[in-house]
Amino acid sequence: MAKGLKACKKCKALFDGDICPKCQSSQYSDSHKGRIFILNPEQSEIAKKLNIKSKGEYALKI
């Protein structure tokens, strides 16, 4: 787990602060396992399986 990063429980995005910049949710976890960087969600099979629609850094397991 990266220190200081939180994982959104709704969209799994990793972020700093108290509100998720992707979905505006305030529900998050301080612990997560695994990290994935999505650069092109339209062409990524992993992004499709994880239901990720925008590029960024995401947790694999919360």
C-alpha cells in the first residue's frame, strides 16, 4: 500500500484527500492491495473487466 493514498470504495480510484476526484464519493478505505494504472480504458481488456471508464490509478482489492 502506498502511504497517503486512499482507495474509493465506489470506483476503486486511488487518491489523496477526503473526496474521490473521479466519482465525488466520500467513502474510502485507507488500506488496499494491488495497484493498476489504466492509460486507455477503451482498449484495455482489464479496464473492461474491472468496469473502469477513465484513465488513472486504481486499487485491485479494497
